[in-house]
Amino acid sequence: MRTIAYCTEAAREAVRRAVGVEPLTSPPLSAGNVPDVWADADFAYVRLHGRPDVPDTWFGESAAGDAITAMTIGDLGAVSGVWLLANCYGAESPWVAALYRAGARAVIAGDGPNYAARNRVAGSDLLARWLRYGLALGLSVQWALRLAKARVSLSTFSRAEVNGRIVRPNADALAFQIQRTKET
């Protein structure tokens, strides 16, 4: 199963461990220089930053915390396969419709902010691991997502502190859904 991942530099290790491939990262990649590798993917996992004030842009993050424009909808070429968007505000972004128009078989995302961990496979990374596993077994997207959510619900990692706030990465991941648009 051909898997492609694109994430922040800061999340590289967790994403690599989650989906079993070396991810593209931003930085060093940025809008305008992302390779067009999506057309043959069976599964694409994106863990960048999404912002509601710039919904057509994904942002990267260096290990030092510096933000960079990672990709815009204008950078998107032909795609295929199942896409899991772990970016914040993924479900309500124009990326869902753009991915379907570009050829995605399914797009899975969550509403609002989504949290994961940098140094462990949790939250959306754990969901990606098990979704990929289910798809590789030949399950439908719906059943692969059910399997992935069941596995995430069994995880003991349930909360973390981010900037002085308690967040729940696994609860965020359990809220992810297959997205539909007026066009799909």
C-alpha cells in the first residue's frame, strides 16, 4: 500500500512511527516546492497546521517552533486514495472539496483544533496508524475508520498539557469523520 505523509518538521518522528514511511516535512518544504507525489497514493496522511483565517493554506513548523507556509490549494495537483487530514479546522476547510475534485477516494478530518503529540504516537497519529492498517487489510474506508477509532479508544494516553492547557488528543481523533461535500 503506497503511503505518503506530509507533516511539520516538529512532528516528523511521531508521523514516521505512526505510518511507517519517512514523511515529507515543512520545513524544508514550503508552498511552491512540494513534490507532486499524491496521484499514486493509496493513503495520504497530512499533519500540518490549519488556520481558520487562512483556510486554503497549510502551515509547517520547524523543530524550534517557527511557522512556514507549507502548501496552498493552488499547489495541489492530481491526488488519489484516502486522505486523513490531522490539521486543525480540516473538516471545515476548502481542502475537503479540493481533494475530492482532485481525485481523492475519501477525505477524513475533524472540526476545530486537533491535538497530537510530538514524541509519541497518539491522537491523530494513532488513528492514522490503524486506519492505514485497516485499509491495507482491504476493509472499506468506513470499516477501516471504525477499526481505527476502536483502537484509539483503547489507548491509555488520554491527556497532555499544551501551553498550560489540558488537551485530549485521542478524544480529538475519535471525532474525525469521513467528510462529504455538496459535490460528493
